[in-house]
Amino acid sequence: MNIAYFSDQYWPSSSGVSVSVDAFKKHLCLLGHRVIIFVPDYPGAVEYDQNEDVQDVHRFQSHKILFNDENRLVCRSEKRKIFALLDHLQPEIIHVHTEFALGKIAASYARKRRIKLVMTAHTNWENIVDHYIPVIPAGIAHLCCRLYMRFIYNKADMLVVPTSLMELLLGLYFVKSPIKVIPTGIDRCVFPDNWHRDVPFQIDVFPILEGKRFLFFAGRLGKEKNIPFLIDVFASLAPHFKNLMLVIGGDGPAKRDLQDYAKNSGLSDSILFTGYIERKKLQNFYRRAEIFVFASKVESQGMVVLEAMACGTPVVAIGKMGTREVMGGDAGGFMVDDDKSEFAEKVQLLLNNPEIHKAKAMGAKRHAESWTMEVQAEKMLKLYVKLLKREQAPTT
């Protein structure tokens, strides 16, 4: 089967969408199918593709986005080139992972060529629009997001969402397309079960961590991730733990503001901003961390939480949106309210009690076992096959 994936976010831009697109492509190819990816031409993309030996990825001329220097949109002038390439490749399924430029082009092609159109709703834009377009009054911005998502998603023959909470939310937005819950799973190629703690940690890269215990956050450094909350929690814990650090892994538009926030809190010597961490090196941080901490309240899924759990690291997180669903309770850590004191209390409990920490670590690994990419890729393939059979069924 030839499957065309469209996304306005892809490597070297680090995001949950990039991870999801890459993971499904890899595992669908392992099942014997071909996935061709259509994405913007990011700065540094040529070097990335060469270093990673990227196959079946086509990049198109793009431009910056207003209020967002991190991501890009494909230029409208590329539409004819994209249509010509699609005519040559003849995909049987078009799967769109974006609501914007490339998504519109892909939907237009699918409609004209009568090809089944699948969309994945990775993001609830209503939850984050205030962080990126603050000049528009919140009420108007939220309404516009709802109307736009309804307009775009109703074009799909099938809409994929990462959690049942997202399915419920889109129902409230009057999205009428059929919806299937298929989360992004844990990629065991990146986070294998046979990893051992005696694998050398890169102390030479971050000598400040030598002999330290640390809390770990990984993700895009955006305002919506609520990272100042974590810094405040750490500030309340630091006086009680001399060798404790907070490691913030990732990059993004809020990095400089967060570094200033840490400096103003007087904790800059105890908070490490690592910058972007390669996927294959992430497990080293997850597994070496005492606890994975996560304060975002707007995640549609929260993949980093599952990745940490798969590595046997207990999680303390605010139990909102997708994070609430993927954690599935307190078996692998603690879900807490949006309360710094409660968050700090649970972190302190895990730091002080080795038996509870061990039990939560074991529970985290058990929980993550049902979220593998092999399972999710099979679900996605069955969805594609079902759509194609529906298309081929004789009419009466």
C-alpha cells in the first residue's frame, strides 16, 4: 500500500507531531507498506536528511509563521509541484497531520482524485492559541479555533485522535467525521527493554550532573508547557536536597525566558538546560533521572510521559487532558491537581522513600507495555484497509 503523509511539522523541528509521523512511517514500513512524507523545507533539513539517511521524504519551499519563529508553512506556489508528485506516486491513502498549508493542499488533492482522506488531530489549538497570538481577545480566539478545527476536520473520511478525551472534545465542537482513537506508541527501537543502567552516562557532556540526583523534564520549550511551575516546585524542594538538580531537556521559543526565570529564582546553578537531545540519547536521561516531572495542562497525548514510564522512571504530572489518560492513574507515579504544594509533596515522597519509588518504577514499566508502536501501527493499518474496502464495496 502507498500512503502519503502530510505534516507542517517534521525534523529537524522537534515536536510530538514529528515523533508521531516518524514512528508510524517506520512501523508501517516494517509491515511491508510504503509511506511517503510531504513536509516543509526547514533550515538545516538538508543536513538532517543526509545524516539520518532519510528515505521517501519530500520537502517543499516554505516561509516563517507570524508569531512563531519555530515552525514553517509550505508556500502556496508549491501546490502544482505537490499535485504532480502525488500523480506520479499514486497513493491509496492520504493521511494529513496538519490543519494548515499542507493539510489544505492534501485535502484538495484527495477530493479531486477521490482518494480516502485520513486526518490526525494532534493538537487542541484552543488550549494554546492564547500563548502565541495574545493580541486577539481570548474569547474571539477560542471561538475561531473551534470553528476552524470543525471546518478542517469535517473534510476527513476518518479522523484519528490520540486519546478518548480528544474524541469527546471534538464532539463538543460538532465535528461530524467518524473518529478513531489511535495514540502514538512507544518505539522499542528507541526505548528498548534490554537497556541496562550500567550504560555509561555522558558526564563529559554535562559534568555538572556528576554525583547528582536529578528531576527530568523533556519536551518543546513553549509557554504552553507550564515549565515555570516546575521551576517553582524545584525551588521549594532544593533546600531539602543538597545534591538535587532539575534538568530541562529540549529547545523552543521560550528557552531564553525560562533561563531568565531560573536565574531570577536564584537556582541557575541547580537547573540545567540541555538544549535539544537526540531521540536515541533520550533514554539515557529518562533512565538516569530520579523522577520525570511534567506540568503541561494542554497535551493531546503527552508522549514524553509514556516514554519516561517505558524506561522505568516514575512520573509526577498534573493530571489534565491527554496526560491524565496516558498515565491511567497512579500506578506509575502520581497524578496531581494544578497545585505546587501537592506536586512538591509527591516528588519529595518519591525522593525520600526508596520502596515507593521502586514500586512506582515497576508500575510505570508495566503500564507502558500496552502502548507500543507495534500495536498502534497495526490499528492504523486496519483503519486504512477498512476505508479502502468501503471504497471498493459495490453499490446497490
